[in-house]
Amino acid sequence: MIATLKILWNSFKMAMLELKVNKLRTFLSLFGITIGIFCIIAVFTLTSSLEHNIRKDLADLGEDVIYLQKWPWGGNGEYAWWKYMNRPEPQFKDLKPIQDKVHSASYASFNFDVSNKKVEYGSDYMDGVTMTAVSNDFDQIQTLQILDGRFFANTESNSGANVAILGFTIWDGLFTSPESALGKIVKIAGRDVKVIGVLKKKGESMIGAGSYDNAILLPYRFARTIVDERRFADPYILVKARPGVSLDQLKDELRGVMRATHRLKPREEDDFALNEISSANESLSSMFIAINGGGLLIAIFSLLVGSFGIANIMFVTVKERTNIIGLKKAIGAPKRIILMEFLLESITLCLIGGMLGLLMVYILTSIISSVSTFEMVISMAAFIFGMVASVVVGVLAGFIPAYRASRLDPVVAIRSN
């Protein structure tokens, strides 16, 4: 056992010496496997990071929240829009029965969004702002990271006070600091509002929702004096489940209360939609299975190209060392040792190339994460996969040259030039 390890250690040192002596050949062989591993890990890192960011944005919307809306989410297959277009919009008066009668709900909030509004402060202004109207308890349902200031008090929400919370992009564009924005009066659609809070930067959402960077939050009773949500918006009600209550239980109770509120007969269909994030998560899972399948095909082709380069180098290496192989076999080196020597050298080349590929992915992800809000994630599984793939390619690419080397006739090998 010790003798075998010594032979393998000497073979490893010989492989390192080969790398130093034949720099161009080494570079070309490593380049192929490096690019191959880089493509594999880069694809898997990109898809896993994309999935991570999307699921994170969905989680911020509330995994234990039901969205009571006019339109159902989805659209897989035929989407019967003609059935939904004549449904009534959710109304603010629907909120009270939900709060009083849906015992599996902890919080509920009535909201609507209107885009392309103008916010002014003195001579400065920002266009394309989203005006988000919210009622009580909205901050208990959605993730709002308040950098400075506070959320609306119940008295402000109930009375329709002209107060506002500014998203990061808004206060950063109009003021020098979050502290300088608090207490100031800005105009939204020509109406004066007092800034009582500012939000942290969240970054652009991957799903186009859940980020309030470019939004101004107003109490619903004040916002309705600016925009009639029944005509110019798609209002919705957020209902958060109590701890330990399943979404199915919440949906059943919520459906019963809403059908009673809308006075629907037993045989009539619901005139509202109860949407949940979990349905989007299920669609995401099937979508990313397909994406990862495509990434696996790219990985196979990338490794195939890299393995040809390693195999060619190993054939050349065996040719150059034919005399040495003959001498080793003449003094009693068994076939398995010769085979293991060249397999080890092939695996070593692939591991070095694989580590260089992983290093390139790490540098690329660090650069992307530092210059954008897109969070790149390199999982340990990707790292292990890269190393295992390197070893597998090393074995597959080096086996035939190593096998041929082990089968050489010692007399013929020693006489070769």
C-alpha cells in the first residue's frame, strides 16, 4: 500500500513537472476544461440565483397571504378572461366583514396601485412614480423596511391624513439624505403631503412586484380623494393567515364570508379570485426543472469539448514517455500502476482546470453582486458538482491513453524513439 502511494505521489510530481515544462500544451489543455467547467457552473449559478431571487421576491409578497382580487392568477392553458371581466372589483366595504368574520385571518388590508404619477418637491420632481394606497395593518402583511421615520398611525389611516412614506428612489432623487426628507411637504398629483417615513433600498424585483423603491405610500382614505380606484385601478385585499392556520383553511373561510357578503346563491360561481403565492411557486418549480435540464445539456457539450482536449494531451504524453513506460514495466511495474499514473495525471489536469473555472465564476458573481441588486449565489452543491465533474472528465478522457500505456510491450516500448 505504501509503495503504491509513493508511486502515485511520484506520478503526481511528474504531472506537475509536465505542466511546467510544456506550458503551451498545458495552457491549451487546461483552457478547454476550464471553459467547460466555467460554462457548467456559470449556467447552474445563474439559474439557481435567478430562482433564489424570484422565490425571495415571492416570499416578500407573503407566503401566508391570500390576495382577494377580481382576476385569478395563472393562465396555463386557456384563460377564460370573458368570465372574469364582468366581475365586480373588490371594495373597501368588503374589508370589514373579513376583519370581523374570518377568524383564521390575523390581518387584512385594502390596497390599490396607480402608476405614472408625478411627485414634486420645490422645483424638483420625479415622473413615473407608483402611488400605492394602503389601509391599516398593511405593514403587518408586507415586508416594509423603514429606514427612517414610521408607518401610518391608525388615526392617520382612518381620518385620511395627507401623510406619505417615500420609496428609496423617490427620497434619494429629491433629498440629500433620509433625515432631510422627514417632515417635508411634497406634492403628489398636485396635492400636498407630509413625509413621515422613508424606505430602505430593495432593488428591482424579478417579478415586477414587491419593491417599493419607486413608490409613494399613502393612506387609502386620502389616496381615494386623488384617484377613484373603481375606475382607474385594480384594487385588492390582502389577508394574512394566523400562525398555524393553513392557506386552504383560510381560503375556505374567506370564500364563505365573501360569498355571503356578495349574496351569491349556492349554484352561482365565485365572483372573486383568491390568489396565493404557493401557486406561483409550483409554476416556478416546473419552469426551473426545464431550465436546469437545458443547463445540463450545455454542461454535457461543454465537458465533451474539454474532454477531447485532455484526451489529446494524454495521447501525446503517453507517446513522449513510451521509453520510460517500457523501463518501468521491465523492472516489474504492474499494469495497474501504469494505468493509475496516467489517470492521476489526467484527473490532476482536470481538477486544476475545474478550480480555475470555479475561480472565474466566483470572480464574475462577485462583480455582478457588487454592481447590481441581483444577488448571485454559488451553492456548495455547485462547487461539489464542479469538482466531481472534473474528476469524471479526467477519468473518461484519460482512460483510453492510460489503458494503452499499460498494455505496451516493454521491449517494444524501450526500443521506440
